[in-house]
Amino acid sequence: NPRQRGFIRAAGCSENLKLLQTIIRSAKREHRPLGVVFVDIAKAFDTVSHQHILYGLQQRGVDPHIISLVSNMY
């Protein structure tokens, strides 16, 4: 993915951090709600029960649409 910056010698994560800061500033300026999620799904949750993750999201009041999105990843 062209937005992935981890383990890349030149740019690192600074370009994506600047982009994120721009998005956050824009949302604040325009009084728009903004949610940010960082997901590394490659072997990220191999040892954690997927049901446990979904239950934890429910218990924390995460929007059901987001829970469904996470569920569909597995």
C-alpha cells in the first residue's frame, strides 16, 4: 500500500503523521466528528480469541458497525 510507511528506510512514518495531523485539524476546524483507528492485522491477533476482542469492543460501547467491520476481518 502506498500509505504504508513502516520499515521503509527513507520516509518512515513522518509523512503519514503529517497527513493524520492535517485530517485532525480539518475535522476540528469544521466541527466534524472523527474516529481514528490504527490496525495491523498481519499476525496481530494470532493468540487472542477473536470472540474476546469482539466482546471487549461491545463492552466499551463501540459502534455496532465498527464491531461488524472488525468481525468481518476474521
